[in-house]
Amino acid sequence: MIDVRARAIVIDIEGTAGSIAFVRDVLFPYADEHLDAFVARHRDEPEVRRWMTEAAREGGIAADETATLAMLHGWMRDDRKSTALKALQGMIWAQGFTHSGVRGHLYDDAVAALRDWHAAGFPLYVYSSGSVQAQKLLFGHSVAGDLLPLFSGFFDTTIGSKREAASYASIAREIGEAAGAVVFFSDIEAELDAARAAGMQAIQVARKSDGTLPSRVHQVIGGLDEVRLLR
């Protein structure tokens, strides 16, 4: 057990609060399978048009639906950190969570810690490469029920890359805390490096089940139940 003094908590999802396998083996294939039909049904909706256009622009191709879809399938296979892709995936996952019984995986220790920290009055935030919509779907339809009331806010890559210090500085400003009063939990060392460069406290969650290699430069825990938060 480690003691951490903080006023706010920011957590990653994949590999930190929930398993990498759930995203890789359940959510990604679901979006890949349903992408074409989803776009065909909703291509005239402003948000779908917006993100299809943005994906084409990002990929440097003409705004042709067939070509853009083919590119997006390739990006999913490569797990590309594209804001446009994540937005479209989030829309598709909304159907899965609300109509197909998909439930977001979360580790038991993460659920218990989040509930305890919220009850103790610590503001909780999420920062994930998945869209804010996808984050809310996962926590709102999780294996532990609706956990959305635990959180004070959500951030995705529209605020910046998770590997850039400026993103974490922006998050600290958004939540109204000095960076040093915020602790960020992630499994990815490069993200922790960026958070620490912005002045945040950075702790790695290295779960054996996800194959995470423990950092040599950051404090490491095996689960969120190994942290005692202090003011």
C-alpha cells in the first residue's frame, strides 16, 4: 500500500481500470464489423459527416465514402490513435452497449477504489484515447453497473495527445487544480512521462494479466487497491 496526497485523480481506462483484452477482443471487432452498415444508415447526420470528412482529411485522401471506410478499417487493425476514428467507434459502440447487451469490463479493484475515492470526496476524471462518448458508455454500462455518477469529468484526445505534456497541463487548468495536486494513473510509460513533465504525480498500473512491463522510472502498483489517498 502506498500513500498519495492529491486533490484530484485522473485515470486511464485500457490496461488501468479495465482490461486491454476487452477493448481489443470485444469493442474493436464490434466496431469493425458494424462500421459500413452504420455509416450507410447515418451518413446524412451532421456528426457522422463531420467525422468521415475529418478522417479523410487526416488520411490525406479524397472525401470518398468507400475509400474512407477502407482506410478506417485499416486504422482499426493498426489501433491508430485518431480522434475521428475514435468518435465513429464511439457512435457504433453506443448501439452495442444500449441495444446488444455489451458491458464494459472493469477490474474489481478499480471499481472498489473509484467508489471509495468518490465517497471520500476526491474528484475523479477520465483521460482516454477513446472518445468521451465511448468512455461514458463503458462506465455507464459496466459490469459493475452505472458508474457515471462517480466522475466529475471526461477527457479525450480533443484536448491533446496523451503523450504530450501540454495535454495534462490543459486538464489541470480545466479541473481547476494545480498540476502537482493531481495524480494520473496509466499503464503506459510515455503517458506517465508526459503527465510528470506537466507537473502531475504519475503512477503506473502494471497488471500482469495485461502483460504490462513495470516502469523503472515511475512508481508502480499492481492495482488501484494498492493506493491510499490522502489530502
